[in-house]
Amino acid sequence: MSAAPDPAPPTAPESPDHTPIAIARGLRKVYGSGDTEVVALDGIDVEFVRGQFTAIMGPSGSGKSTLMHCMAGLDRPTAGEAVVDGQSIGRMSERQLTRLRRTRLGFVFQAFNLIPTLTARENITLPVDLARGKLDKAWFDQVIEVVGLGDRLDHRPGELSGGQQQRVAYARALITKPSVVFADEPTGNLDSVSAREVLAFLRSSVDDLGQSVVVVTHDPGTASYADRALFLADGQVVGDLAAPTVDSVIESLREYSEQARAKASAAPARHDAGDAR
Ligand SMILES: Nc1ncnc2c1ncn2[C@@H]1O[C@H](COP(=O)(O)OP(=O)(O)O)[C@@H](O)[C@H]1O
Ligand SMILES: [Mg+2]
């Protein structure tokens, strides 16, 4: 922060963009039919805030991955609508969807999916190279600085730790300046030191780069890095916690699992293909 006096304010001060980065409207996803029918999403309405870090939590089988896949255009909902950065995914052709995924969305999966024969630098710039785009060098430098991989860029994935590989995967997801980065259990395969590294990086990608991040996790520690934790149960949003802490997340998880138990004992047993946990 400089102590110099502010320049004269512009006549129309630039208002911050409060439009949501992604919206789910009445999202419903049913897998299978008849006896094998599974309602993975049962009417989800949620707005993801731009420039925020959102954690999606809930028991195994509650629909977290399905929600993320529908929001990211990796799966089509049975009903309802997913809107990303003002664009309705359901109305897009496969071709438009592919383009949206390449240019506006970033993904990080549990398996890092790095190319072993390419260096960290080559892995990171791959999406730009594939799209035959021009690398924004200033942005690349900024991402690298936030990721903290400066001296490891010329190493191949096999020469990097799990946390470093995961950070390469994030840098690769960020390089196209996506509207939003989606990550499913981003720290699931990492030791606790590497997990903290990745979470600190995700946090600073939000704070320093203005990135919007949505992370699926079952870990209260991971959720505590987020600005908001959404809780799913049986394909519905059952809770929405601002500024989650480890304690408040654990408390919420306990509350929702008690609600679920009470509901289950009140209602007749229903088929549930989700794995019990
Ligand atoms: N491709 C699929 N085919 C059939 N059922 C599925 C499929 N994907 C997910 N499901 C079911 O949908 C429900 C929600 O799954 P999922 O979104 O993976 O939950 P979570 O990520 O919270 O563990 C579960 O009951 C799961 O078994
Ligand atoms: Mg999942």
C-alpha cells in the first residue's frame, strides 16, 4: 500500500462486479431408471460468488461431484440449468461446450493428469499451446509466482513432490484465465504438508489473482480455507456457512448428519445407491 494521496476519483467509480460467476437453477440429475434410478441432484439452486472460494461438502453420495460436473459442463443435468459467467451451459452444442471448457473453465482432479514427458513449464502452458493461443507472459509470471514453482519449472513431474505436481496442475488450470476453477477433492491424495501448500495457493489465487474457486471436499480443514461452505445431503443444499472454520464445519456436519438420521428413521426406507459413510 502506498501512502501517496489517491488520484482524483474517476467520475463513475468502477463498481465491483457482483454478478455470480456460476449459477445452478433447479438442477436435477437422475442416473438410471426404474429400479436402478438414482436421484443424484434433487433441485439445486445456488449462486457461486465471483472472486470467492467456495467449498462443497456433504457425505459420500450426496451429489457433490455430480453438481460440480454439471456446473462445469462435464455432465448434462436431467432438468434445470447451469450458467457459467453468464452463459447457459444447457443451450450449448458440444462444440461450444468444448470451447467453454478450454477457455473459461479450469479443472483440477485428484489425479493430477500431468504429462510425464513434459517439464512443469510445458505442462502449464499446454492448454494455451493446444488452443494455438499466445501465452500472456506477464500472467504466466504472476501465476508462477503465486504457485511458487519458480525454480522447479524445468523439472518433469516425476522429479516433483505431490504438492508441487498438484500446484503445476493448478497453474495449468489458471493459465487460460478461466472464469472459475473447479476442483474435486484437491488434496485427497496429498500428505498434510503438501495439502497445506495447495490450499495456501488456492487461497492466494482468490486473494491475489481474483480467481473464483469451487472445491469439493469432505475435509473440514480444507473447507476452513474457503469463504463459504455449502452442504449437500441427498442431492439437496441443506446448509450454507459463511467464513467456515474447522469447528463450525464439524458442528454443521454433525447437525446435518443428525437431521439425516432423524429423517431416515421418520420416513420409510428408500433405495439408495450411494455408498454408506
Ligand atoms: N455415472 C453414474 N451412474 C449412476 N449413478 C451415479 C453416477 N454418478 C454418480 N452416481 C450416483 O449419484 C449419487 C451422487 O454421486 P456423487 O455426485 O458422486 O456424490 P459425491 O461426490 O457427493 O460422493 C450417488 O448415489 C452415486 O452413486
Ligand atoms: Mg465425489
